[in-house]
Amino acid sequence: MSRFGFVLVLVLALVGCGFGGADGIRSDAGGQSDDANGCSSVLIFDPASPVAGDHIKVTAQVFGPGVLDYVWQVDGVSNTHYEGPGTGTNHHSAIGFDAPTANSHTVNVEILGSSGCSSAQQTINVMNPNGTLVMYRVRLTPPAALAPPQETLIQVHGGQNANRPFAVDPGTVLSGTVTAGSAIDAYVKFTPVLGPAFDLVTTGAFTTHLQLQAHTVLVIPQNNALAPRLFTWMPGMGPNAFPVDAGTPVGGTVLDRGGAPLANAQVQLEQLGVPSTIATTAANGTFTAHHTFDATDPITVTITPPATSGLARLTATAAFDLTKSIQISYAASPATCNLAGTPVTRATSPQPNALVTVVGALVGTAGTVTTGGISANATGAVHVAAIASGAGALPSMLVPRAALSAVIEVAAGDFAVASLDTSTCAAQTLDAPAAIVATGQIENATATTTLAGARVEAVPIGALALANLIPVEATSDSSGHFALALAAGAHYALHFFDPGGRGAPHDYPDETASGVPGEALLNAAIAISGQVTVIGFPNAVANASIQILCADCTGVAASQPIAATATDGTGAYRIAVPDPM
Amino acid sequence: MHVIRLLVLTSVLSGCFYTDPINQRPSIAIHPAKPGSAVSRGDRDVKFDAVSSDPDGDTVALTWRAYACNGSVCDPKEFQSSADTMFDLIMVPLANAAGETYDTLEIRLEGRDALGATAKPSQVLDVHLGDAGPKIEFRTDPRNAVVNAPLGIYAEVTDADDPVSSPTHPYSVTWQVMTPPTSQDFELVDKPVSGTDETHLELGRSFTAHDVGNWTIEVTATDPLGLQTVEDLTVPVAADQLPCVAQWAPAATTDPGTTLPLTDPTLFQVLVATDDLDPYPSVPNDPVLGTTEFHWSIVPPGGSREQLTNVTGNAVALDPDSYMPGDLVELRVEIQDRNHRAVSCPDGDLTCSLTTDASCSQRLTWRVEVR
């Protein structure tokens, strides 16, 4: 028995049932062989998770008649011994070998004499006993005609490369239609219970692969008069028709901070990721949105005021009672400030036609949302944009009185971020310093080699991100040098990586232009490699996207890969990830 | 006399008297499986057939033995034996322990019937061993040959009985390019490779053809005894293929009447772009392959197209909070390989294929409605 007191069968018994277990992707494929005539074989490793220095026993269990003998081969091991019980064939049914170092070994056994089973193969990773463990999410996107996108969690041990073959579940094909009497244009998003969501845009009928598990199907009609609706889809049960309609109306009123009706505000509701239609307030402040929500889960209400109002965007979440009218009121404070005439300059020179976006978050309660007896305070986010005149001065531009920021785009892609305190509405100048060119050199983890062709991405965060998320990117030259033109006053998340796999990505979560490292060292890397196949298809899968993602991040970061690659023509992949060491 | 006759008659009638026929020897002969073909040192799978018969119809048990000889002296012990009808020599030995090359192969065959009678005489076949010529095996970089892109071509030269890298016994290898009728524009330059030892000569060339066609690389290897082998490798050189956007997320817009709702911050990304020379993601550590170039542009609400010149990667994020609900934003990516062929479709086309294969697009468009 192993140190852990158990023996793990490393292959999934559900392979033949088309159900991929918890992760949706069958990793370490090949340990179980199911031949067409009913014979199956399994390799059992003891210990199941060996570390360097262990003695490993591998037992072949064959479920079928007529086995005469076993011929074993262990990749990277020259000395093995039979360790099966008794003598003869039984004695040959298990082997043992020593694993002195952290390495991967592929064990292959030929099963002689069986009318059904011919062989079984399994790769066992011998771990570094002193290595740190880290979890990564692997998102695998095969060509859409073969299988849907899938994800699995893998555990990587510090200091050693890992072999991770993947057998992807092809799932089933759904041929569906979105209708409202007849087929209609719609956006459709599929979210499996386990695995990544994916989407399509259809003009009515569509065909797609889905994993063999329950999915929620979000349908958002292109026609705003029809309410988005969430369906539950089950393999073998459907549905394959997704009818939508106007949904349930809910009305309300929006009042400005003085209690007057606010016209042309946009109101949208959301429950568990399902939006309502977008409603626009009339001159009397009233609106009607349509939804398909249930009565129990929390609902988020978002009010976007007209750009000229000087009001903030309100958001409130509560278990609102949508059988009642929704009353939305802006708080009396803060008052607004008109930035008309504010000069926009760069080094005292006026900047005609500069695009100024004032952003920020209000402190405290910005308003209230009430339905019947349920009331919730709303937060306020400021997002007001205007274009400077030919003389470089802002036109009439109302903004809340608060500590805010101005994102100034002097020319396409030429940004600056300036503080803008409108609390007292005092006259001021918006200065947009020139972009700062940050330079540096990208090197390997030990700083012994400069890396040509490595890349750096600077993704806006903070105030600049509230105006736009467009990144700034550069590739290192032949001596490893890079140059990034970054907005003065802005903050960025820096992501250094090497498409050539000479090191693992190195992230700097929050830097200004002056904080860009002059010497950016990539992290030490380990390689994850393997083969990608689709269950039921004999050929390897080429051009499958493989992304390594953090195990527990959210938002855009959840889909921002740490490293990415694609399978080659033989279905093989190799990808460098940070060594947890 | 009558008594004797009576005894004989009695014995015959009682069944006690019989005459045993005399067992006769089997006969055997050796037939080379390929009569007339030369055998060289180091040859593999050299086969001999045994022809046997027995006048009494008995099965003839065969014993083959193969000896390697230098001059008139054969090794005292056979290097291979067998009891099969066909004698398959795994490999003809090269030299004895003293380093003297063998020049003769002696094949001996004995036959014995079921009663132990041996064929006389046993059969002996002496086979002259010739010089083993060079063998050439080609391999190339694992990709198709494309105009103006270097392709590594490697020749492995082996020789069963001559060292391939001996300073005292020089081995000659020459390379020649046979051009297609339409072009003579190419480069063939030395490409250092490792792996050469006494028995393997590893040679590499970087071959760049500047025109399409079937090019032939001819390698001639001559061993120190003057024996020559010529091998050809045909290299079909194709025109550079356009890159194709193969996988992306989220769903792109292909119908002008449809949009994608933007409800959360979303990363718009090209996951895979296929190309013969510049795929994305790139292939690490390949000195020839590059990667796809991405050119992004955006049409903000109510605005006109702006090129995102600072973005050179495969992804761009959009946040609905940067816009107003109902705003329409159009995000576009166009891809190019090293030959920078312009994506020249009209701006209003959501996709663009510069080839006859409409499924190979160099443009993707996301028409986004902010929700």
C-alpha cells in the first residue's frame, strides 16, 4: 500500500459513457482501453501520486478472456521487475520500478493472447517531493466542428515539466432555433455547469456542439422589444426551440436630484446575468422595461442618465418586487459643476478637439431605488465625455462635484490622465502631459540572456480603464529592448511574456510609466506538454487553442491567459508556465 | 532342408517374420533467396532457402550455420544459426575482432531425417562479400516548403563497413539542386548540424527557393573505396499562403443586422490563426516560422474607424461602463503574415477572404451593442 493508504485508478470509469467527470476534459487519456468487443484494461499505479525516490508498482487489470501474457515497457526506465502474484502470467501482470528523480514515465503493456484487449498505456508523473503545488485552469478550444470549449483544473508541481494529454468530450450536437412566432435574430450564450461559457450570434437557426451536461442558455433577442430569457438545456431532453416574447413589463419613474422627472435616462435590470430590455425614460420620467425574472433572486437596477445631465450612473441591487413600480431618485447631493471654458492644454499649448472623459466614483449614496416596501441605496459612477473646441476649451459639460479624474485623448491613442477636483467647482486647467516612453530590457529568469521577440502588454487600470481598456503593447528588439508609450498619470497592469517559451510570464499588477522595470525578468518556466484528442475520433486534434488561466480570478482576468498555444498538426502542444518552485 | 523350409513357412504364417526396408539419406540444397544479387558487409535480411527431400517421405530436420571468413580463414563459431526452412541473416558481419574485414560468407546446411540419417554431403555455400555502399536518408524541417522561406534539409549518410568521418579515409558528399524548368533562383547554404560520429554523417543545408515548383535536391555520397550512392529528394515549393483566422472568442458578427450584447468587460481575442509560416500562437524555437500580425481598429459610437496602433497582440478588451447603454461599437481585427498583403475588402464587409476559400478570412468584426 502507498504512503497515502490508497490506490488510485488513474483513469475514469466514465470514459465509455461519454461523461467527462468533474472537469469536462478527460486528462491523462489512455490508461483505460476499451476495445470494441467488450474487453477493457486498466493500469493501476501504487503509489498513485509518486514522488522522486519512490518505488512504483504498476498492475494491469484486464477484464476479458484469454490473456496469455504481458509485455511491459516503461519510458525512461531500464530496470523493471515482475511483481504480480504467483508465477507465470499472473506474476507478469504487475511490474515495479524505482523512480529516483522527478520525471514523467509512460508505461505501456501489450496484452498477449486476449481476444479483445491489445494494449494499455498511461503516463505517470513522478513529482518533486520538495516542489510547491499550484493549480491552473486549462481552457481547451477545439475547432468548433469537433467539440465545444472545455476546461479542466491541473495541478503543477514546482521544478518539473509535466505531461498532460487531453481527450476532449465531443459532446452532442444541438440544432436549435430562436423564435418569436418565427425565427429571429438573437445572441445565444451557452454556460455549462462545469466549463467555460461560449456564444454565437444567429439569425434564427443554429447548430453547435454542447458538452454532455446541463447548460443554461441565455437568449438575447436583437429586437429590444423582446425580453431576454434564460433556458435550461439537458442532454437528451433539450429543448431545441428557444421561444422568446415581450416578457413581463415593469414600470417606474426616474427623478433627478431636485425631484423633477428625468427624461432620456436609460434603465436596465439584471438578474443572475440575464438582462431586461433597455428602457428610456419619457419626458415625465416614466419608463417600462420588459423582463423574464423570477421573484426570488436579487435584481440589479442600472440607470444611465443623459450625458448632458451631469448626473452619475446609478446602480443598486436588492430583492426588488417587480410587481410594483420602480421609483428611482437621485440624491440631492452632490450638485453639478459646469466645466464649460476649461482649457485643455499640453505644456501650456491648447489642445483643440481633445476628447475629455471625466470619470470617477461618488462617495456615499448617490440615489435610491424603491419598489413597494423595498428600498436600496445606489452607488454612483461618473462617466461624462466631451470634445474640446477648436480653441482647446471644453464646451458646456456638467459633472458631479467630487474628486474625479479626467482622461484626455489628445489624438487617437495619445492619452493622459489628470486629477480633476470639482468639489468647489473652481476654475482650473486640464493639462495633458505628453505620453511617457518607458523603456527597458526583457531577460530570462536568471538575467543571463536578453530576449528578442519577447512581448509586454500594458493594460489600463484605474481611471484610464474607466475610459477605455485598449492596451499598449510592444515587442522587444534584437537586444531585448522594448519601448512603451504610456499615458502620463495612468496606471497599468504590465504583462511580460515570451511567445517563444524561453521563460514564463511575469506580471506587475499596478505600475505607472515611471514604474516600468528597466530590467524585466521573466519567471522561471516549466513546460506542460501533451497530446489532444477527441474521444471517438482516431485523429489528433490540430489547431486546438490551449490557454493556461489562473484558477480563481474573475472578470476580464478570468479570460486573460497566463500562457497560450495551439496544437500542431499532430495534435501535440507544449506551453511554458511559471514554475511555482 | 525341409526343416528350414518348414520354419520359414511357419514364421511367415505366424506373422513373426518381416523384412525392414533400408532407410535412405535425405538430400538437401541451398538456394539464395535472390540468386545473383550481391551481398555486402553490413547487409541486413539476407535470406537463403533450403530445398530438401527424403526418399522415404520423412521430415527433414535442417540446421543452418553461417560463418564469416577473412581469406580462407573462417571464424570458428558461427555468427547465426537456425532450424527453419528459410535462413534469414539479421546482418552480415563487418570485421573480426582484429579489425580485419570479412570477405566471404560461408553458409552451411545440414539435414537429418526422422531416423537420424544425415544428408551427405552437407551443403556449403560460399558467398563473396562486397563493399557496402553508402546509404543516404533525407529528412526536412517539419513544414511545407514555401517560396522565399528557408527549409532545413538534412541528409544522414551511413556506411555499413566504412567509417564516414575518418580523416584517413575521406568520405565525399556533394549536394546538387535540380531546378524546375521555370526558375533557377535559389540558395543552398551550409547548415551546421550535430550528430556525426564514426558511423553516421549528418549534413544539413538551408534551402530557399524563390519560385514555386518541384525542386530536386540530389545528394551523392562516395565511400573511400569509390562506391557511390545517389539519392534524390523532391521538394515541392508552394506560394506563401494567406493566414486564416481559425478560432476566436466571443462570437463574431457575420450578419450586418446582428450585434453582440456587451454586458460585462469582455476580452475579444483571436485564439488561433493558421498560416504556413506565421501562425498564431507562434511555434517556439523555430528560426524560420514567425507569427501573425494583428491590426485592430474600432468604430466608437457615432464615430469613424480609428486604428489602434498601440495594439499589436491578439486581444482587446472592452468595458460596457466606458459607453452608454444602446451604444454601438465596432471592433475589428485584420491579420497579415510576413508578406503583408493588404486586406482590401470594402470597409463595410464584416469578414474578408482574399482567397477563393471563403472560410479563410483575414478579417473579423465584432459589432457590439452596449447593454
